[in-house]
Amino acid sequence: MQFADRMSRLGTESAFEVLVKARALEAQGRDIVHLEIGEPDFDTPRHIIDAGKEALDSGFTHYGPSAGLPELREAIAEYVSQSRGIVVNPEQVVVTPGAKPIMFYAVLALAQAGDEVIYPNPGFPIYESVIRFVEATPVPIRLREERNFSLDVEELKSLVTDRTRLIILNSPQNPTGGILPPEDLEAIAEIAIQRGIPVLADEIYSRLIYDGDCHSITAYDGMQDLAIILDGFSKTYAMTGWRLGYGVMPKKLAEQMTLLAVNSNSCTASFVQRAGIAALKGPQEPVADMLAEFRRRRDAFVAGLNEIPGVSCAMPHGAFYAFPNITEVSRSASEMADYLLKEGGVACLAGSDFGVHGEGYLRFSYANSLENLNKALERIADCVAKLRG
């Protein structure tokens, strides 16, 4: 069987590869602390599960509209209008099985061979993967630790050319936990508006912010005609397995994305969408409780990392990732991650898995119990001590 050349341009998510390695070690009797997978370790709130069950019993088991059930699109439009301080109509909403399709569809709809797409680095690896898949040129913008993992706006200006068709932002960020400050978002908005460049704002962690409110580039005048919000239910409501995401965008682009949905997944499961309505309109206390627990874990885990000689970790302000600097350990990020798994029984990801500018860092997901996080800290400290002699 001969595969199309485009398949060689697709990348992957190393978290799933590390998970396979970790499971293999567990099958041999090893005790592994899993800090590699980026998903909440909480159960989906009960009222959401009940809504999904009721929907199944009520017959929501058939095809639905490709852009999503009207009642969910209305609920999303209302929620985004309130949370971002903008006016959103249901016609601007496209519901998808998970949020990744919005990323994929945006790049497919806006970029092609010869075009350029600017994306954050270190950043979610699927950005670069999809850009290369459509034969566009990926242009990384570096997220800098000295700027709290924000980007340099002047550097962004220098990267924009007449071939730039899309700018991708992610705030709060995976893998750094950083947040783009309002002044940077405003400056980026000015660049986008002046050059007429669409912006894909990946805001999947928008409800997982530890201090202050969510700031979205969509709130700045003129961005409503250019911005695409990517969001979903996986992280906020611990619904990773439900596969429910959405995009909010200009109406004409929504029509194009709906066409892509028709040609790929047809529609999103109707009973899952009914659960999504319950998530948005039901009690929000489970979200607040989960965030409070993540804050407790973050504080303890980051403090513990900073006590390890040779390791330093900036405080993440959103999401549930720690991104420590390990340059003093004198090992590459991939070597260090592999050593921690095999010798220490701690599964994590190399910062280089998130792009060239992630070298010298590791990514730990602290979506695990405080007991396991403390166990991981002891093992990480022992491994680092051995490597540093």
C-alpha cells in the first residue's frame, strides 16, 4: 500500500506515545506516576452525565445538523457573549467532536501551499502538524520564559509578511501555563487588523485561570471580523472522552467550516450536545472546585520543583501544566524525560516535543493527586541528583 505524500507531513502528540511506554512498564510491575497526559483527573459532573443519559433515553441518537444542535449553538453564543464581552450570534458557532477540528478546519480553510502561518513555540504540536499538512509554511513565534512565556510583539511584527494567512494564539497555554497579558493581546490585535490577518485564539483553558479574568483578543474593536475562538468542554468540565468542542467565528467562515464538517464527520453526537447544554446552563460549582484543587496542587508542585538543585520553574497562571527549566542538568529534554520514566518511574514530556524552543524544559501535568505529585517530586529530585553527581 502506497501512502500519499501528505501523510509524511503529519506529526503526533507525544503524550500518547509516552503513555504507551508507561503502560508497558506498569505491565512489568513498575510503579509509574502519570504526569504526561493533559486531562483533568476528575469525573464529569453528575448533572452532565445525567443529561447525557436522559438524552439517550429521549431518542437523541440520530443525525443532527452539521454545525450543531440549534439549542447548543444558542447556549454557546450566550456564554461566549457574556464571558468575552462581545456579541455572538448562533450562526457564528460551529460545534465539533472535540476542539481539534476547529484548529484543523481553520488552517484548511485559510492556508495553502506557499502561505505562512505564525504559531506559538513551544506550543501544542498539532498546530505545526496541520500547517505542514496543507503545505503551508509554519513560522514559529517564540514564547519566552523571561516574559512569563508571552511573546515579543516586535518579533511578531517582523515575522508577518504578505504571505501570512493566519496567526495562532493560545492563552492560557499548553505547555507553559503562561497567559498573554491584555497589553500584548491589544498590540497583536492592532497588527492583525492593520494587515487583515485572521487570528485563531485557542482558549480551551479559558476557565482554568488562577488569578484575574480571561482576556480574549476577540474583545478588541475590529477583531470580531478576524478572530476565531477555539473552545470546548474537555478541560473545563472534565469531558475529554465526550469529544465536544466548538468554534466561534465570522459567519462566512462558519459556513465554510460547516462544509468541512459535512465532508468529514457529518455531525457531532446529539446526546453529547445535550450534555453540553447542561454543562453550560447547569451548576458551575464543580468547575470552581476543580480549579481550587488545581491551584493547591500547582502551588505545592511548583514549590517542590524549585527546591530541587538544578531545576527552576516559573509559576503557571493557567491550565494545569508546570514547565520547569532543566538546562542546568546538562541533559537534553528528551533524554531527561526518558530517564525520569525508566529510572524514576515518572512519566512526563520533553519540552522539545512542543517545538524547538521547548528544548531545556520538561512538561508535567499536575492533574494528579497531591500524594502522587509528592511521590513524583521525590523521584525527580533523586534522578536529578544522580545525573548531577
